[in-house]
Amino acid sequence: MWTSPDRRPGALPRLLIPAAGLEPPGLPGGGSSVGVLLRDLDLAALVGAAELDRELLAVDLDSVEGLDSDLAAVGFVVRRLGIGIVMTRRPALAAGAAELGALGLLHVFAFDSTGLGRSLEGHPRAPGVGTVVSPGPALGHLSPGDLGRLPRPLVAYGLIETPDRARALLAQADSIVVHRDCAAALLAEGAAPLPAP
């Protein structure tokens, strides 16, 4: 089940850097605040990446070529590869990851309030299942009540390109997905840990 801020599998880092395969983030001083989101890769690259550092890995299950998006795939990723954070658009798979002791993240799209509402209708709302909102800056446009209804932990994903936007979203979300340059700029701003939401 998800816990923070320790580094047990399933603990959610404040920054997730997207990578396709074996690209390490290479950010000194990030420690447990920085993890890698494996996405847009094939099954062989996923297996190779999982051998590097399982505790700092998350996977976008729906974007792995050669891996079905089903409960067997969730079991393979969590049990066999030891990846503790599983992101998916499928509510049953997010819940399945949580049942196996990983953090399941349901990816919802907030292009408008109706779409966000429909996406959240199927949310498992179970322990160990959080929410990924795309595009990330949509969180800044939600009312406090709507923001409070999103199952946590909460991840902002997409269109987070500047440190200013990243800092603003870090005040609302538990984690954000940012590219390496933006993460490096955030870490260079100070030696203090990234602020908690």
C-alpha cells in the first residue's frame, strides 16, 4: 500500500521524470524526491529498466508495447519486476495494483469539467489507489471542493514545463511529472526537500 515519504516500494516521489527505457534521470541531490516514470517503451526495455532501481520506478502500464493491459500484466509488473507504482486509465487495473501492495494511479483526463467528472465516476476510491490528472495545470482551475474530492495521492501530469508552473502544482499535488531540465532547475533552487502539499 502507498506510503510517503519513505522509500518502500510504492512510495511516491515528489518529481517523476518520464523516460523511455534505460534513461536514468541523472539528477544529483534528488534522492527520494525524484523517480522515473517509464512510458512509451517495449516490454524488453521495461524489464531492463526494472533491473536498475525498482524503488524509484513508476510505469505507465497502458504505454508498454508488448504488454497487455490486464490484471496479469499488473501482476507481472508488481510481483515479477518489483515496480511499486502503476499508472493506468483502467480502474480495475489500478485497484489490482493496490491489492498487490503497489500504488495504483488512475489516469484521468481533465480537458473539461464534464470529462473529469465522467473519468472519476469509475474511480475505485480504494486504499492504495490515487489519481493522475492530465493535463496537470487543470488542477489550478479546480475549486477547493473539487480538488478535495480527487482521491489521493494526486499526481499532475502533462504541460508542466517551467519551474514556476511546477512549484504552483507542487502546492496542490503530491507529485508531478516533469522533464529532466525542469526537475534539475527545481532541485538547484535549494538544498531543502521539495515542499509537501
